[in-house]
Amino acid sequence: MTRSYTHKVLKVYVAGKMSKHSHFDSHHWRDDFLGEIARLTGLKFISFDPTRAIKDYTDPELVFGSDVHMISRVDVLIAYLSDDFSVGGSQEILIAKYLKKPVIGLTPHGGVFNSRTKEITGKVIKNYRHPFVYSTCDIVCGDIKEIAKALENLDKINPKTIKLIDQAKHKFSEKHLKMKLYEEHLIG
């Protein structure tokens, strides 16, 4: 199915929270963020902002349902993966995959999800890309200009679906059977 977004208003859900080092206003940063992308692209957006929904935070299922409903109505989810990305944001990415929505991740260069090097279990990994981010996002961008370009080409994205979990499990299982990639051990 080919979608064309170049002449319509895009419905967007921006997940995550703004980095402390951002130049965007902290209260309505999603508006400023999408406004800058609009200036770069000429696109128009309807923002589905989870912080502007009327929510009864004493009812967790209603809060969850509110975000699921909003994500179900959008054309794309943009995940701002700041260094302190929230559990809610990571779940919103998987909700979008379940709903077959394109996900564009923004991982600032030099952050914890996108760095030149990272040490893990005593090994230094060059050009580190966080596996959960790069496995679940359809496109991962390092700055707002890359986000703008991805949105201009949104109709070319073939969204990953929740099937990515079964595919990853299958790929790992095949390799694990050959190489025994982890050990199970009893404690207690």
C-alpha cells in the first residue's frame, strides 16, 4: 500500500521527553519541535500530545488506553530518545509497531543510544547503536534535519510490525542452537 503524505496534514505522536540540553521550550516542546520541522519541510502537522490529554492518573488503564488511542489515530510516531528516555516512551514504540505505524527515532549523536564508542562487558564497541532502538524504529535519525527528511519520505517507509519480536527470537534461537550464546544457571 502506497501512502502519499506530501500534500496533506500529517498526524503525529511525539513520544519521549525533551533533553535538558535542548533549545526547545520545556513545557510545550513538542509544538516547538514540530514547528521547526514544519519550517524545514513546509509540512503541516496535527500533534497528538499525550501531555495535553485529560487523564485520571489514578486509573492506569485509562491513561494507557488514552495513549494507545492517540497512537492508533496518527500517521507516524516520532520517538525522541533522549538519554533519560522513559519506560512509557519505549512502550509507545511497541504500541506503534503493534498498530503497524511507522516509527522514526531521534537519537542525538553522542547520546547513550547513538555513540562513537561504548564499553559493554569490557569490550569497546565502535559506532554503537542501541539494539532495542535500531531493531524497533523504522528509521533512526541523529538530528532534526534527518527527521525532516524522513517525514518528507514517509510514504516510502514500510513499517516494521510487532512480528519483529518473533523474527528476532527465531534468528537468535537458530544461532544459539549452533553457538550456545548464553548459559542458564540455578541460584538458590
